Amino acid sequence: MIATAGLVDFHCHLDLYPDHAAAVQDAEASGVFTLAVTTTPRAWPRNHELAQRTKHVRAALGLHPQLVAERESEIELWDRHLAETRYVGEVGLDAGPRFFRSLDAQKRVFQHVLEGCARAGDKIITVHSIRSAKAVLDLVEMNLPPDRGKIVLHWFTGTKREAERALELGCYFSINAGMLGNDRHAPMVQAIPLDRMLTETDGPFTRTGDRPSQPSDVASVVEELGRLRRLPARDVANLVRDNLRTLLG
Ligand SMILES: [Zn+2]
């Protein structure tokens, strides 16, 4: 297994582990650049506070599409915190069977988020797009000019054609173990240019062995990606690190 220092976990829910502070400390100790996403802006202040004491952990301000049905009104709180961060997420759309009914509200919220980011400028946004790649890309195209912010599509499961459209719009992709282990999605991952790839765990929602993944487990994503792209894991790690640098500008 390659060393974890310098790896990138661009989408992890550190506040959903049993001990949030310990999860932040473990990420910090591993030396993995970890983007701690949030599902509600109510979680932002604590995530921000813990991340500020670290070198490697950053917090993102989110309003998860799966929570929009009950929490659409929290968009006001999201607005109030936006100036405090460069990172936004988890945001986006979820048109899966459980959340389809709130899709109109989700679109309102996501459009509002993109407009706010476009106005503010220089935000980096980690985006959920379950069964809604086309709608997500339509909203991005209409509301976020490429020079006003950057989109990172997290756990993207759209088609190859949709991935190509996302690339044309300047999007990055953060790739996790769940995508690589899936025969339907691996060919799409294979088609993503190396200079648009980031890595993520989406912990604790993915598993490594018999426990929820944590940021240091992104090492196995890097190794798996290396096998898929026929590159040494070290080279993949360096590429992803360079991509992160470019993204952060
Ligand atoms: Zn997530």
C-alpha cells in the first residue's frame, strides 16, 4: 500500500463518524488532503472550527439534495455562511426513487447555490448527481460560467456522453472505490482524462473491508485507478495532487 501523505480525499463526511473530532484528527495525521463536506449549513460552524485547526482538512458548506424536502428553508443559512468558505458541498440533485418527489425543490436550491457561487466567484463545488446528470449539467451550464467557479462531480454515474459534456463544461471528477468496482461505470471512468481526475472516499458511505472508509483508505482508490489506467499508483497519486493544485489555482 502506498503512503497516505499527499493523497487527496475530495469528498468525505467527517461529521457523520461516531467521533467527529477524532475523525478530523485521523485525517490530519494521515496527511491526506480531506474535503469535509456537510449535508446542512447547520453543520458548517463546527466543521469549519475543527478544520481550521488542521493543515490538511478543509470544510465545505453544503445542503444535500436528499435533505432538501425537509430543509429547503436552510438555504438562507447557507447564504449567510458562503463568504466564510471557498468550498461548497455537498450540493446537487438526486432523482433516485426515494428523493424524486422533491426534485423541483432540489432544482430551486441547486440553482440558487450556483447563482450564489457565480456572484461570489472562485468557489469549488462538490456535486451529487444521482440519476440526474443531464439536469445537473444543464443547471451548471446556465448558472455558473466557467470563469466564476469550478465543479467537481462526486461519484458521477452518468453515461460516457454525459461525462464528455461535463468535461466540455470544465468539470472535474472525484472517483471512489464504489465507481471502480462497478462494471457499468468503470468504462466511463476509463474515459476521463487524467488531468481532470481527483479521488474521494465518500466515507462513511463506502466501505473498506468490513468497516466504513476513512480518508486514508483513499490509498486503495489510487491503487485501483492505477490498475485501471495501467500506471504505477505513485504516478496516479502525483497526478491527482497536481490536479488539486491546478484546481486550487
Ligand atoms: Zn457524500
